[in-house]
Amino acid sequence: MSTSKPTSLVIHSLLETDLYKFTMQQPMLHSMPTNQAQYRFVCRNAPEFPLSELAAEVNAELDALCALRFTEDELRYLGGLRFLRSDYIDFLRLFQFQRRFIHVTTEGDTLHIVAEGPQVHVMGFEIYVLAIVNELYFRRMAQLRGGVEPFLAEARTRLQAKIVQLRGINLGGTTHPFEFFDFGVRRRFSGAWQTEMVKTLAREVPQFFKGTSNVLLAKECNLVPIGTMAHEYLQTFQATGVQLRGFQKAALETWVQEYRGDLGTALTDVVGMDAFLADFDLYFAKLFDGLRHDSGDPVVWGEKALTHYAKLKINANNKRLVFSDGLDIATAIRLHQHFADRVQTGFGIGTNLSNDTGLHPLNIVMKLVSCNGQPTAKLSDTPGKTLCEDATFLAYLRQIFNKPE
């Protein structure tokens, strides 16, 4: 643990995270408060310098993070979101990250970050850790290349090009509007740039830009905070006493009982779209407002979703497909034009908005790897996104859900 304080903090507020960290934490607090979990940091691509060199700075940032508490103003904002309950807000009033639950080590060039302890206390580390590593990395990258300003200038130029592109799109009389959101906290160049980018889009293209996953920016910019569930929520049910074959149904049912109509977008790719749709029966298809794509071919995924709704005799025009896998504006527009006559669409764009500076972005994640002493896994529809530390469990999961390598 570091005793030095960073000169310029990356995280200034506990609201500076994705909304779904709150919306997942609440049902876990209510339904499984004694869960013990482990989360691990992974860098999926090759950085331009060893991330292990950032260990001391990361430790110092985590020291500062663990000193933060929610302010009364922040709690009032969260309490004003109708889907967050008063007892959960009371929990957050007492909440403080515990430094003993997160550890930073190095092994050669590799940076290891592990959060382990009660799940409702450690699950929140993820987004802050990713934002911290990203900003420290790109601060140093910018310093090595003469300073941050040329990269901010490039980011502004690219953002203006996106705005021109948006203003010039021809929606061709599509049934549903084109709407996109900022999903960029975890992959951002810096907090300052994300703030500037979000404010610029909200000012310049409000007809298209409809919100952000960053709760602090949603509060400060009077935008809609966006988010429902992530992989960790569904993966948790692989290790909580239900039959493994039924973990998705258990997760969806718990969500329905917790939110009773709010936050109705379900994530589909924890064990692949086909296995998800096998569990997403008429009951869930009617109760959930739509689905979120995060791996695999988005057109194939969307067509499968529409076929499923048609099979269940559900009018897809009343549903929404949200796309969030490595998008840019051009791809989002193409997907909208493909689907918008048949279903509502939404697009969560991360790196291409919050870290499009000319520097090669990091591909970093911090994922749930075990819960209650049992392994958890994600069987992605995209090669390279599958994540599990237990080969035997992964093979068993593939067998149960008929998902070959």
C-alpha cells in the first residue's frame, strides 16, 4: 500500500462510475449480501510500456479512492432515481471502500490487481480501477510525446468530425429515432476529456445524444444516466446455489422482482445469444423492454432477437435493441439503418468517444472470476472475450449450454 498522495487525482467522486454498478449492487445487497467474490484486472492487448511501471501510482490512487465517501448532495441525486430504494441509499451513506480488499502486485512487466472480499464491497472497484489505469497510462504516453495538448487537440478535431457526420445523416424516414449514449468511463483518455466530450455532444447534437453511463456527468450535465446490468451480475448466479443450467433464468427473475418494470434491458452474451434466447421465454420477453448486444456479429445478433420476438408473437416495435460492442458513429448509424424500421435502437459508444486521440487505446477489463469459492465464466460470442480461470468449469459450462469452442 502506498503512503504517498498522487499530485492529481483521477477519481474525485464515488459517482464517477457507471450506473450499472449501482443497479447491480442493489439487488445483490438485497438477495445475496453474504457473497464472497474475487475480481481480477486483465490487459488484453500489448501496451506501449509495461503497465507494471504504474504500480506505485495505482496504489496511491487506490489509497485516495478508499478515503472517499458519498456526499449528501450525491445521495440526494441517487435517491431521486426512482429505481434505487431508500434502504440502499442508507447503505451507500455508510459505504466506504476498504483498502484491505484490493491488492496491486507486479510480475515482470505484468500489472496484477485483485479485489477480493464481500461482493457488495468489492464489486464497485472495477470501473474506478480501469479509469485509474487508463488515465495514468495516457498521462505518461502524452508526456513521452511532448505533452497532453496535441492529443486533446486531435480529440477535439475528431469529435467535431463526428458531430458533422451526425448532422448530415439521412435517416430515410425510419420508424424509430437514432439515439446514442456515452459509455466511456472505463476506457477514457482522462476524466477532463470525457467531461468536455459529453458537454460538447449534449450542446451540439442533443437530438441524438441522450445520456451517459457516468453518473457524475449525468448529474452535472442534467443528462439521463444509462445502464442496467453487466456480465458480473449474471455470472454471480453461476455460483449461488441454483442449478447451473438455470442461472440465467434465476438472474433475470431476481432482476424482475427487484425493479418491477424499471431498467428493462437484459444482457445476452454471458453464455452466448443462442443459450440466452433458449431461456428468454415469453414471460421474460414481455417483462423486459429489450436486449443489449456486447459480442459477436451485431447484425446476426439483432436478427436472432427479432426472429425470437416474432416466434413469441411480440411486436418488436415496442422493444429496443441496445448495441455496445466496440462501436463508432458510422457503425452505429449503419446498424440503426438496418434495424430501425422494425425495432427501437440505442447505441452505447465508449472508446471511440472518450479515447479517440490518435494514441492506441488499452483493452483492459476487471472481471469477476470466482464467487463463494466457485469459478465463474463468460462464454463470449466473440473469440478472445471468453474469460475463466478454471478450464474444467469452462468445459462443463460449454457442455451444458452446447457451446463448442
